[in-house]
Amino acid sequence: MPKYNFIQNNMTAGELSPKAQGRTDIEQYLQGLEKTKNMVIVPQGGAHRRPGTEFIAEEFTAHNLVDGSQLSGGSPVAIPTTGVRMFPFIFDEFEQYLIILGTTASSNYVAITRPNGTQALFVVDSTALTLAGTEKRFDGYLGQKELDEVQFAQNGDLLFFVHPNHPPFILARTAGGGSSSFTRFEHWHDPSQPGSLLSTSKPFRNFAFEDVNTNSAITVTTAGVSPSFTMTASTAIFTSDHVGSIFKVTDTGGGGLTAVGIITAFTSSTIVSFETLTGPGPIAVGTPDFQFGAWSDENFYPRALCFYEQRIYYGGTIKAPDTVFASRIGNLVELDALGLAQDTGFGTVVNDDPFSFNVASREVNKIQWLDPGKNLNIGSFGREYIARGSSGAMGPLDILVSPETSHGSHFVQPVRIQNALVFVQKSGRKLREFVFSRDEDSFRGIDLTLLADDILRRDNTNNVTLEPIADVMAYQESDNSVLWIKTNDEGLVGMTMDRTVGVTAWHRHVIGGQGTSTADSEVNIKSITVLPSLNLDGRHDDVYLIIERFINSSTVFYLERINREFDEAAHRTNGAVVPFYTDSSILVAMALSTTVTGLDHLEGETVQVVADSLFVGEKTVSSGQITLDNAAERVLVGFKYQSFVKTLKIDQGAAIGSAQGTISRIDRIVTRFVRTVGAKIGATLDNLDNYIFRPASLPLDQPIPFFNGDKKLEFPNGYDRGVQAIVETDIPMPMNVSSVILRGQTYD
């Protein structure tokens, strides 16, 4: 009966898949866990309880973003429940915004909010958002799926958005002043719109075009008075989806000048209305020299974008799925590669010019994402590529494209972590690290989910879909280098990743509360993003969530923020330490009283209550308030949630090989805690014993000090073929586990 004293002081392999739980021969088994819930694996080796979420808002009222004053006529607008997505806008460490796009049953929704809880907000819908013209507005983003597919990139004051079914659009921050520090949406395809980036002296240069028609039998003519013409084709080439798109035609029989304009109306497959932006008058003799715009409702629009080497790159329309479009160097709007016949130097190509190229392959591979690094990284459905210049900046005269891996990519924008790129494989269920290997002299696609291939699946059967996939990713570099992932069935998982110390650790998260009318259903994560902390000059990264909840018999969407990892000094408020370990929390500071008000967002719900740093039990919110048994000044109220880690079956103590499958027993457990108040241990979740943290001399009405050190307890379990331990808590206090030490015997 050999004895053992086993220590697990490294949990940086995170939760392992059942498929990997027999691999006692690999290093990750000693560093892994069978199960995690609401515990963040930290790069140093331990597991810390996920801080609770802080309630921010359910609805927004129009405010001046500069001084916070409410705008006239602004009624509160709830976060839409038809579809919603958040995007980060980071100008500097002092100025960041959450951009919230969504759709309601009858209108579009845009909210621009400073994420500091001051409600300095700007909210518009399709009636309040004043736009000139009628073409190509932010219309039709109906439903969660399309919003989750939107890809974005920021350059200075400009935030660009793309989706294959809709024209690209831009949100521009202005220098401040007026009723808002942002302009309205700038729509790429409406040059008549005042204030648009296209309203320049040469807006016709701001469009990408298809190749010139090469069939000399197909010609067009124009008739009318400039700038309004009727265009007639010799054969059927037009559809109604060309309305609003750009068109270029050169008068080869009358001076050789090029006209560029907008198709404004459709009459038939051979006749359209054409309004010129520049170029000659009527073209009486049919010319075959014409080009359709590359992007239109007929061809559809780019699905990916990024900034690389002072250009903007767009990739992958439905008609040209493997084509990349690049702007002129130093110019984010000029995309016309060919130019006009009347231009000086027409026909001469220099490397600064706009250009486009196809990603050559044995099959047509739809571009799924673009990402800048030392190279332009391109993810397609079948392969991953890099593109670069051979001797300098990439351009029309110098471009090399090489395939690197053949895993194929899902239509999810990748995330850069340190010097590697993390992307979702085309199945949607695997995440891979796209990183250069010096040994192989090429890029590799390392499978980050190899040992945790079921991590995206939710445990609660009320929320499970058959094929959960990664939907949206957001990277929180500070404090623990965590990649957060929203799944398509609206679950939440995290992956702690630090390449410098070889950490890849998966962990599951379930936000407290109920998501639907179905009893015991989990809340649903509708959107996630990360911004630097505004009040601490960017020293931490804050995770923002839009959460679907079922509150007081109604479905609501709340904007919430995961609080920072517990730190006693940082969480001290007016002399009292207030750790945030409830979900949808609100901290009420008040004069000494037993009545806590301002809890309308928790109406009818059972909540946990921390009063002046002391956990005082659970209450039910009624009429937006609760009544305490004893008066307090600082009260934290929110939903209960459970956190635990469960070790793998230990393989220790056998005298004749592996201890797996032998009878064993743990008789004592020692857990090393950091800044912890409250924990239980046991072999199963329904058989747990409490560690005692309250000193015997401490009065019951005083908060328990935060504990650092070892706690020892006799283990509440008998003999079994495979022993393991759970460390758990569900009280609204921190629990940070550095190591677990198990003593026992193996009977082999």
C-alpha cells in the first residue's frame, strides 16, 4: 500500500478533453484539469476565480460626448434584442469608445458610449440618423449572424467596417465640439453625401473596378446633357442590382476621354440612367472600353480588410472571392488602379499605384480574413497565405504570394497575440496559431484545441447546439493574456495564452443568472469586446459583454463589464474593500441605511448581497430594492455564480507501474490560497466540505480577512478507482488557488 504526497502547482494546460484524459504520459496531463468553471488560469500556474460582471446599462439616452449634457428630444433607447454587436474604438489611453451596432424590429441602432459609466452617450436609430441621399445606407443588418460576421479595422480617427452583403462604411471621430465628437456614418458608395470622404474634387478615384471589357462586340453609348445621361448597351449587361454602383467608360471614337459616374436607375438589361462625376459629354459611337465597379449589389462587397504598409487592403467579394484590392500608398480611399485616359501618365504603372491581385491556387479559395504583420497574412477557405514585396513595399510591380498552410479558415476575424496570429479553422471548432517556424522556414498552423477539442460545447443542455463554433474573439492582454471567445450558441470560453512561457490553458465560463424562460437556462452572450480601462489610463484591459437575460419574466439585453482581478488596494472604496464576485453587479454607496435602492435591473430576482465587505446572504429584489438586516453604507448586489477546478485522476503511488485503474484513497488535502475568502473541497460537487477562513476570535458581524497561505482538511471521500479533487466556491468572495497537495494511498 504505497503512500503518495502529490502536488499540482501548475494548471497551465487548462481543461483537457475527455479524449486526452488517458494520456498520463504527456506533460500536459500533470498540468491539466478535468473541468473548470468560472476560473481563469493565470500564466504563473494557478487558477483564479473569474471576477463578477458589473452592470453598466440597459438603455441609453442621447448625450453630448464632449460635456455629458443630455441632448434635447432624446428618449431612452434599449439595447436591441434582434441583433447586436460591440466594437472597440481606441484613440489613446485617455479616450476610448464602445461602438454598438444593432437592429430592432423596425429600425437600425447605433450607440457610441464612453465606457466609464458616466452615460456620456450618443444614440441614434434610422429616423434620428440624418443622412443625405438614399443610396447604400447602413440598412439590412438584420439578425445576429450578419453582425457577428462584420470585420473591422481602425486607422487613427477612422473605423472601417465590411460585410459581403453590404457596402463598406466608416465611422469618423472629429476633433470635438458640437453635439457629438463623431461624424455620422460615412458610406463608401454614396459620393453625393455631404461630408463623405468621397466628397473631394476627384471622388471617382475612390472606387475599385473590374477589368476592362475585352469583348469588342459589346459596346455602350450615352445620350443626354451632362451630368445626366441615358446609357444604352448593345447587348444585355445590366441588372437592377447595378443601381448605385460606379461605372467607367472611355470614348474611344471621340477624343479618348474617360467618363466615370453612378448608375442611378434601371430601365432594362440594356438601358440605365447614368450620372457622371467626371468625363466627356454624350458618347455617340459605341465603345467597348468600359468597366463595371468591382463592388455593387450585383457583385457584392468585400468581406475582409486591414491596413498594411500605408495602404488599406480589402478582400473577397462574392463575385471575386479570391481577389485582394489595395489602395494607393498613403491614401486610404483611392482604389482605381487603371485611372482615366485623360490623366497625365495614363498607362504608366508605378509601385505606389492602387492595384488588385488574385490569390492563385488550384481551386478558387474565398478570402475569409486579412491581417497585417511583417507580411500581409491572408486566410482563405482552403489555405493560408502570405503576400509581400520581394525588395520593398508590396505593390503592382512587386508582389509575391505564397501558400503556407492548408488548414483553411473560418469567416471570423483573427486575433494577434504577441508575435503570432490566432485564427479559427474552417470547421469553426479548432483554433490555430499561425506562426513562423525557423526550423521549417515557413509558417505553421499549430492546433491550440488539440487537447481541448470539446471546449466550445456548453454543458447546459438547455443552451446546446449540435455544432458549436467560435463566433467572435477578443483579446485581453492585461492582466492574464486571455483570449475570450463567444460561440455561435452564445456561450463563453477563455484561453490563457502566453507564448513566452508556453502557456495554452482553456477554461469555461457561465455568467450568473437565467437566460430564457426555461428554468436553469444559462444567460446568452450576444457580443464581446475589450477596451483599455479608461479610469486607469489603459493600465488594465476591460472585457465588455452584452448579455441576454430573463429578468422579471421578460427578456432584456444588458451591457456589462467583467471586473478586474481582485486586488485589495485597487478594490478599496472609502476605506472598505469591495470585491466584485457577483454577476450583473451594482455597488450602491449610500448613507447608513437598511434600504438599498437602485436595483431595478434585478427586479424579482434572488441575489447575493455583500454589505460593507461582509457577505450577508441572499435577498429578493422587490420594487427595485432590498432590505438589509443591519444598516450599511456600501452594498454590492448581484447574481450568484459557481466557480471550481477539478483535477484529473492522479497517477501516483503505484509500486508496479501506473496507478490508473487501481484502488486509491485521498486522506488529506492541502490547498494553497492567495487573497481568498471561502472555499470548499471534495471529490464530487454534491459532497463538499468547507474550509474555515473566519478566525475564531473574529465577531460574526465583521468581514473575514483575505487569506494567503495553506489550508488543510481531511478529505471527505472513500476508496475509488481513480481519485481526484474539486476546489469550489459560490459565495461572493475571491478564491485564488495556487496549488493543490493530495496525500493518500494506492492499493495495487
